[in-house]
Amino acid sequence: MEAEAPISRDCTADPDDEQPTILDALEPDQLVAAKRRFRRRHLRGVTRALMWGLRLYVLFALVVVVDRIVQTLVGQ
């Protein structure tokens, strides 16, 4: 039984590499769609309020987690 070659974890792409990329497999119309940039969506009313509520919830949760970590490290 032959030993398998180790898998390379290098994420940098070599421009001289002959390996096909995902973009090479796309059809022309898919390639154009993949390169298209999206604009920010303007939110109104309830959606905007929900997004701000989510932001505040995340900040509150972050404070709670940091507080728990500090209390655990201090030993209270």
C-alpha cells in the first residue's frame, strides 16, 4: 500500500498553476453575474427597527460574554 501525499493547506494561488479554478468552470453569463456588485438595500420601518434591535442584542450579548469571562478569570 502506497503512502498518500500530504494535502497542501496553502491557500495562495500560483498564477502559473495549471489547476482549473471555479471561475474557469462558469459559463459567460454566470461569470458576469459572479462579478456583479450589489448595492446596499435601503430599509424602512419595521425592518430597520428589527435590524437595530438585532445590533443592540448582539452588543448586549457581547457584554454578557465578556463579563462572564472576566468573572471566571478573577474567580468570583
